[in-house]
Amino acid sequence: MNQRAIFLFRKYIKNECTSEELDELLEALKDSKNNSQFDLITRTLWQTISKQPGKMPTETERKLLQTEANKLLTQAESTKVRYPFFRKSVYTRIMSVAAVAAVLVVIGTIHFTRLSNNIPDNTVLAMSDFKHFNTDDKATRQISLPDGSYIHLNKNTELRMVENQFNRKNREVWLSGEAFFEVAKNPEKPFIIHTGTMKTTVRGTSFNVKAYPQLVDNVVSVRTGKVEVTTQNKVLAMLTPGKQITYNVTNGSSETQDVNTSDIAAWTDGRLVLNNAGIDELKLRLKQQFGANLQVNGQILNTVKLNAVFYKNTRLEDAMETISVLYGIHYEITKSRNVIINN
């Protein structure tokens, strides 16, 4: 990390970073992983922050972060000790360690690890307390939990849980990506899914949660049972079968709609369903379904919401031809299987 990164870090803890500046900070943190001296702390920090690009801490968390960070940064600025691994200036290296450590201490152990109901507020868990389930962009995965619930993870998804706390008073998991849940019934122990500020609570049902960090909308769709969706202690919806809620993480707006229950977990059987999908979701789905990168030149799809269903084994060429006919776009597929859409 250089002085520019430290400057951006200071802005971050004050909640003043623009989205472009946050991206720049994340790149600096990513680059710093190449230095083995900072590997442990930067790896954890990178994994923590990059799961939700653009997300800022709450006011309480920001104050905690700012207090810890300023204390460490102040100490670092007055320190003149030279360590053997320093190749750049002492000041730059110490500031780098202080910045990374401060975020790690507060974000890594408070922002993402304080459980909501079954652990007291003054209890802090380390990142190592979590068990992680991950998928890449090549395959989905099904996992079973100790309570008898089954979770189907879509591609590019991470699910986390605290093993020694799960199924005690509550059943809590943290999701980034998309998953279809078949939750074992237990009226005494609610099953809670955390996706950023949104929380989905059930006691036994089947439903899908879509919460990819690159999409502005979190979507919860119910196949069976009843699902409560809240954010910051405010109830957004009580969903029944055939209902879904779309929650915009940027402006906090939400909308409840009807949904075809047979399409809720279409991805689990290889189908691609676009349901009011914007350009960002189209990019994501083409990558997941066909391994194709999408490049859009111009603004032709900026305001379009795509609706289409493609069955398993549909070819990329056929899918793009259908989208072309439905929405009047011009496209080409390169030899490297990239899709380019032009006005």
C-alpha cells in the first residue's frame, strides 16, 4: 500500500469514499497481497471488504473503525523504528500495516462477525470462527446442514456459518451470491439468512435468495411456506408461495411481485431464467451459463428489463439470437466466445 491508498483508507473510515475511490482502494489492497509480510492480514481484509464492493459501514461501526484506525495511525506516524523487511520508507510501511490492521480489527471481527440474537453484543468472533462454503464460476454445489436443511449454491457464491453456534438458539448463515434453501421445520429455532443489511427469516420452507455483490437488487422468492424479509429492523414483506421481493441495496427501495414457482430455482436444473434482468445480471448469467463475457457498447440496454427462459443445453448462439429478436439488439460472438452488443 502506498500513500494514495492510505489517503483513500482515511476517506473510507470517514464514509467519504466514492465508488471509484473504493475500487481504487480495493485494487491497492489486492496488490499488497503480493508482499508476504502483509499476507495474513491483507488476505483476510481483502476477503472481507471485496465481498460487498461499494458497501460502507453503519454509523456505529464507522465510529468504532475510526477510533481504532486513528489510534493506530497516530502511533504509526510517531514511530521511527526500522524493521528488516522495510524496502520502502519506514513511514509508508508502518502506515500500511496500521491501515490494514485497523480495518481488519474492526471490520473483520465486528462488521461481519457479531451475531444478531444468540450472542451478546459485546461478543466478537474472529474470521476463523466461520465455516465457508464456496463455488466458483464453473459448478454449483449442494450442502446439508446439521439441522437437516439443504442448500443449493449457485455459481460464484459463498455461504458462511459459525459451526459452534448454528442450531443452538437460532440457525444463522451469511450469503453472498445465490442459493436455494430447503429449510427443515423448527418453530423454536428460526433460520436466518444475512445478505448485507437485508435479513430473511423462516422456520421451515423452500425459497431462493439472490444477493450477488455486483447486482444492485437482492431478490427473495418463495416456493413453499412463509418468509419474513427485513432490513435494519424494518419489515419489508411477509412472503407466501409465489411471491418475491426485490430490494434495491443502493436506495433502499423494495417491490413485491408475483413469480412463477417453477422458475424460482430454475438454475438448479440447468435452466436460465431472466426475470426483469438488467444489463449487469445479463453479464452475470451469460458468464455462468455459457462462460461468455459480455461487452455492451452504447446505452441500448441501460433501461431495458429482460424476460426470457432458456432450457438446459441451449446454445449461446440460440440464446443471443432470441434476445436479439425480442429486444432489437445487434450482437456478435467472437472466436473467444465473447459477446459484443452494439447500438
